[in-house]
Amino acid sequence: MSKKRIVVVVEDEDAIRRGIVDALRISGYEPIEAADGVAGLGEARRAGVDLVLLDLLLPKMDGFEVLGELRVTHASLPVIILTARGSEDDRVRGLRAGADDYVVKPFSARELLARVDAVLRRSPERPTPVLRISGGDTTVDCARREVCHGERERVALSEMEADILQRLASHAGRVVSREELLACVWGLRDGGVETRAIDMHITRLRQKLTVGSSDPDMEWIVTVRGKGYMMGPNLTLVTDAPSTERGMV
Ligand code: CA
């Protein structure tokens, strides 16, 4: 059966947070709680999160900041903001900052769940984890972090190399910026030294993917000047989505 949808609840008022968490759990969701903005951002960035319920007035980092930071790395993750009654400015500001919807406090569990359902229904398809990437007779087993050049050779990937590759593969068809790679793979903000570190990891990844391959000219990772990196166009990606094989043209 389909797996439970994961909803991160970022709300500092214990009673409200607990109420939301209980309502979600009863309705078959898997809630994750956070009581301040910093913790909330961390939880929201975990793999597999389907939706974030985000209060605006929060300790450590307010909801607008959380949303802004989250949008750098997770442009399409559904976010519903929880706003106080009458604060139209907050609602407008939240929607402009990329929130998908809002719920005005005090709200009923029924109303909240209806919004959650609606936002999840219309949200674009989430990237699905990629299990295998193939180019020529070279295959990457993402879970085992291993590159196989036919039957000839196996090369291990470091955790970071595997994470970078997974990020690029699950967003195949679009450019992933160095900042996005940094934020997701390292959990850091941008900075000159770190972005160069990304380039070094990419160089090593390319070597592992092509040296020993029967097709050493295969383009696995494309550099998009001034923008970042993207997955090569002639690879085959296998995901754990229901229809598994997806050829990249
Ligand atoms: Ca609050």
C-alpha cells in the first residue's frame, strides 16, 4: 500500500502543536514535530517530507525566514502557513514568499485537514528517490553507493558523492545550483570555499563514472556555466515509483 505522507508541524505553542499532530495521526499521516524555527527548518529538509505546516511567530527563526531558507533548497515542497486572525499582511507576505496556502487561527482539525488534503492533491509530483542510474554498460547502485563498469570493475562512492548524484538524478532535467547542492548535501549556507569543494567532488565523481567504462565519453554530469550542474541527457534512471524505467531523452 502507499506509504504514509509525512507532515512536519512547526508550532511553538505546545497545545496547538499537539492538537495538530493528533489530528494528522488519526487521519493517517505521519507527523513530525518542531517547536522552533531552526528545528523546523531542519525537519522540513529531511528526505521524504510531503508537506510543512508552518506557524509564523516562532522562537529562534520566524516562519518567514524558515520559508525563505526552505525555498532555496526545496522550491516545490508544499507549505501551509498558520496565521493569526486578522493579519492579512502576514497572509499576503507568506503567499508571496512561496507558501501554498494558509489557515487562520483558531482553526478546526477538520478545516486544517481539508487544506492539507487539497494542497497535497494539487502539488506537483515529488521527486522520487533514484535507485539506479545507467549509461552504456556502467550502472550506479545508489543504495549500495557503488559504480559497476559491466562485470569488469566496481568502484565505491563516498557518501557525499552518492548524495550529490542522488540530488542531481532526482531532479533530472533541471539545473541544480551549487548552493542547492551545498545546502542539501552539507546542510551549509553558501561560501566560496564550500562551493569549490562541490566542484572537487563533481570532478572525482566524473572520474569514477567514466574511468573503466566502455563508454568513457558518456556525459554523466553536465556543467551549466554560471548556474550549476545537471544530470546528463542520455542516462537511464530507475526509481521506486510504480512505473520504474524512465529513459531520459
Ligand atoms: Ca507561535
